[in-house]
Amino acid sequence: MPTLLILVGAVTIPPGLAALVLGWLPSWLSGHIERPRLWGLGMLGFGLFVVTQIPSLRERFEDAGSAAVALRFIVLAVGLAAMALSGGRLIRR
């Protein structure tokens, strides 16, 4: 299970960071995403949530208290909301 979480994090965090910082999108998404930086924020939030689900990291968040656990879910919610708002009409090139 931790290997799968690491893999999902490794697949989502780099493109999310590139989209957030540079406005770059993978080629298969460039015509479907209207706001790439917002999509990048969403992917980054989702990726960080997935990585913090790794058991060794999750225990540290739980030891830090309920505020740290709530922060993980806030990051997930903001990430999913950003991904939902980043779409738009299909842009034909």
C-alpha cells in the first residue's frame, strides 16, 4: 500500500507543481484545461494529501493533533475544488 501511495504522489506532484509555477500542462490536457495554474494547485493539493496517507507520515500527523489532521483534509478539499474550477469549455486549436 505505501508503494502505491508513493507512486500516486510521484505522478501527481511534479505536473501539478509545473502547472502551478510555469503554467505548463501535459499535452493531452492542453485543450481541456482553461486555467492551468488552478489545475496545478489542485493536483499539488491532491498529491500532498495522498503522500501524507503513507502510514509513517500519517502517524506523525495524528500525533500532532486534530488540527494537523484537519489541515490534510483542507488541503484535499482546496485541491479538489481547484481542479473542478480549472476546467471549462473545450478549446479547439
